[in-house]
Amino acid sequence: MPPRRRLSDADRGKAVAWLQEGVAVREVGRRLQVTHSVIQRLRDRFNNTGSVQEPRRAGRSRMTTRREDRYVIVSALRNRTATANTLRGQLRTFFISLFGV
């Protein structure tokens, strides 16, 4: 099964507008090239909450930023024998020297 394609905020807005104009759920799905069940869930979420935003997902929150992730990946590729503890130390010293944190 292919991975789910998330609807952009603009597409969600279009879908809700079309639904409010009376366009059928399946037709909205065809226009946005997603299944009708995606549009049904979006409609139900909008009717229940008044918002088209996706709910927060469960799970552990991120501890690093994208920038820090990128730094770790580049460091690991440059020094392939570095251990996780070494990379963590490099990350700390780099960002302390950069931002004085």
C-alpha cells in the first residue's frame, strides 16, 4: 500500500469550501486525487471541531531541531568511526560555541 499523501492546508480549505457548496464527497476526492474516505474524515473533523487542522499525533516529542539533525548526519558521514557519544559531544560543543547556550 503506498504511503498516505497529506493534504496541504490549501487543499483542505478547498475541500471544505466545495463541500459547503454542495459538491459530493466523492467528487471532491476526485478533484483532489484522494479517496473519498479522506474527504469524509476531513468533513467530520471540520463538523466536530470547526477546524481543518490535523490533530496532534501521539508519541515522543522531538528533542533536536532539523538543523541539529542535519549537523549530526553530516558529522557522522565525515567521521564514520565516531560513536554516538562522540557525535553528541560534538553537537553540544558546536551549538554552545555558536549560540553561547
